[in-house]
Amino acid sequence: MRQTRTKVRRKSAGKKFTFIIIIMVLFSLSITIGYLGTKHMILPMLASKEVEVEKNNENQEKKAVKPLAETTPQSKEVIKQESPQIKETKEVEKDTKEVQKSTFEIEGINIYSVQVGSFSTKENAQSLVAELNTKNMGSYIWYNDGYKVITTSMLDRKSVEQVMLDIKKEYKEAFVVTRKIPKKIVQYKKEDSDYIEVLESQQKKLMEIFMALSQNIEQSQSTQMDSELVKGWVKELKKIQEELKKKKLSNETKTMNNELIKLTEVLVQELEKATKDDKKILVETKNAFMKGIDQYSDFLENNEY
């Protein structure tokens, strides 16, 4: 009987011990599972949510800052500092459009001349000029990388080549030199529009006179130059001067206009000189034409206006 009770007590104690072991194992497992769940699931989820919250906060701050920067006194000060530059740029663009100029084109020309000598000094060139003058052949010094002595100039190559045949009888080294003068683009303001119409018409008349001079010099090689014809050109040149002097011009256009007037005045003086002596009328007309056409080429090549 006593042994049975002892066995019962032992079994009861074993069950209690087993139960305690199970409880401890379960407790340990719950702690382990809780730890692992917290580490690998709960904490990462919380971390990602914090990142999202931070990003949202940053975006909200940026959105909040932008209008704030545009409306704060500091931002207004920045705008005030930049506005003069922007205003200046707009004013420059406006001025550029306002002063934008129209253009007028003057056709270029080709000048064909008979060159009989080239010298490094002007004195030697002048000696040949004096020699040509005694032979009534006409002479002009054209500076182009040295002093070139010209005896005849025309606006038609075929004509000047025919004249050169006679010149080569005395000056075998003579040859035709060509000067190609490009067209001139004239810029003008709106206020000069009326003048440009005058310039266009008078420039055409001047070129007609130059062409007539060139043709008649070639035709008069074997005949006498008509003094009345030369006087007629002088009258036409004076009319051109009068027309060019009528208009009120801007400073830029005035410079160009004065150069053109000066050119016609020189040509008038030289042609009037030619009509004073019938024996020298041809050679003096040649000289007048060479001097006038040379000045006209300078007028076309001048970039100051």
C-alpha cells in the first residue's frame, strides 16, 4: 500500500516536471518567435513607413518653400535685382528693332584700263605721266601696291583692247588691267527713305554719264571730241548735284551724300577744263573720266557709310 502511494507520488511529480519543461520550452519559443518577428517583419515595415513619411515631409516642404520664396521680401528683393537686367535686355531688343535699317543696293562696276608702267616711287610715276602728257595720250596715277600709270580707262573691255593696240606701238609693255568693284549695300533709316529714292535715280544718271564718256572716248580716238557734248554732260552733272543737296538727311546718310556730291564736283571741274582747249579736249576728257571713275570706285568701296 505504501509502495503504491510512492509510485503515485513519483508519477505525479514526473508529470509536474514535464509540464514545467513544456511551459519553459513554449515560453522560450514565444520569445524567440517574437524576437525574430520583430526583427525581420515589424521593424522593416516601420522603417519603410518612416522613409515614406520623411519623403512626404520633404516634398511638402519643397512645395511649401517654392511659393514662400516667391512671395517673401527676400525673394522680391532678388526679383528687383534681376529686373533691371531683364528690362535692359528688352530695351536693347526694342532699340534694335526700332533702328533696324532697310538696304539699298548700288550695282558694282568693272573698270578696264591700259597700264603702261608701275613704280615703287611716285616721282618715277610722275615722270612717265609728264611724258604721256606731251604726247596727248592721257595719264593717271592709280596706287595699288605701287604707283601704276594708266593712260586710258573704259567700262568696256573690247573697246579698251582696241585702243591698247595703238598704245603698244610706243609702249610695248602696256597691258589691260581690270578693276572689279563689287556692289555697295547702303543701309538707311526710315527717315531717309525719300532720300534713297533720290539717290537711286541720281546714281543711275551718273552711271549713264560715265558710260557715255567711256563710249565717246573710244569713238573719238580717230575723230575730234565734240565740245558741246562734253558741256551737256557738265549740265547734267550739275543737276545731279542740285538734286542731291535738296533733302535733309540723317548724319549717317549725309556723309555718303557729301562724298557723292564731291565726286560730281570734281568731275564737273575736270570736264569744264577739257572744253577750254579744243586741241586737248580728248586727252583732258580722258583724264577727267579716269579721275572721276577712280573716285567713284572709292565711293563704292568705302565702308564708312
